[in-house]
Amino acid sequence: MSTAPPASVPAPGGGASHDASDDSRHATGAPYDAIVIGAGPAGLAAAAHLAGGGARTLLVDAGQAIEARDHRDQGRLTSGVGGAGLYSDGKFSFHPAATALWSLDDEPTLRAAHEQVRERLLRPR
């Protein structure tokens, strides 16, 4: 696993692509264990998680790399590395229904439900 920052490589159509791991080949000959499509907030988090776990990960996006984005072009603000999340007010925003979960009185039940969902999502396939 490489600890170097992702290297930028051109993507088809002029979009941005980032190699979130080294470029060595897997035993099967495939250059990557995972390819994440979309470099918005979720894609960035997924690629970071995969690469952090040792997966050779390629992150691609149809938009321009952040340094090449034209912030005056409103039609393209939501594509590219970071997606619309780069233009937020800098805080995580949660739907009121989700925020209300943390005000429930039965914290042990809420934590148990969270752990069940977490285990299911992290279970190997």
C-alpha cells in the first residue's frame, strides 16, 4: 500500500482522475482492486477508505480537476473533484429527521441499532 498522495492522471473526455494507491498489478493482472466513479464527497470518502485499507484504488470524475475548475461557470460547479460539497458553508448538514435521532432518550438502543447497520455494511461479501 502506498502512503503517497493520489497522483493526478487525465481521464477520458478531459475529466479528472486520481490514483489513490500505487500502480502495481494485482495477482490477477488487474491494475486496481476498486474503481470509484465520482469524486464528490461520497466518492472521495469511499476512495480514501478503500485505499486506506490497502486496496489499489482509482478515483475518476467527469469534471475538471479542482485547480482547473472555473467557479464562474455555474453549470459545472457540481462536477469535478469535491463536487458541490466543495462549495458548501463548511459544515456537515443533516436532514432534521436524522438529527432528531440523537435526541432520543434510549441511547443504548440507538447505539445497538447503529452497530447492527455498521456490521452489515462492513460484512465481507
